Amino acid sequence: MKNWWQREVYVVWHAQTRRFRAIKWVIIVVAGALLYYVKGWEITVKVFLFLTLCGVAVHFLFRYMSHGWMESLWLYKKVEIPFDKQ
């Protein structure tokens, strides 16, 4: 179980480049601020909860389709996990 958790955390932090993550978070924060300014707090929270659930669903879909990050999938390359024993 510990190895499974370590693998998931490693994929979350190392499967995307720092530049991609930085740009992604800038877009998320700006979009959230604009949504809050236009629609208010309640809609902003609902949208972010929905997008979080979609992100988790896509994560586990890709995980399932790549057999636990052990195979390449479409444009995504296999994530080399240094501590994995398989």
C-alpha cells in the first residue's frame, strides 16, 4: 500500500514539467478570480468542485488505461519511477 501511494504522489509531482504546472496554476487562479468577480462565491465553489472531480476522474482513467503508469498511453510516455520494484 505504501508503494502504491508513493507511486501516485511521484506521478502527480513528476509527470508534468514545472513550466506546465506554473502556467496551469496561473490560468486556474485567474479564471477563478474572474469567475468570482462575475458570478460570485457560490458559483465559483461549485465550478471548482466540479473541475476537481473531473480532474480526479481523468487521473484514474489514465491510470487505469496505462496499467498504473507502467505503460505509455497515446502522447503520454511511461513515467519512470525510481523506487518502483517492478
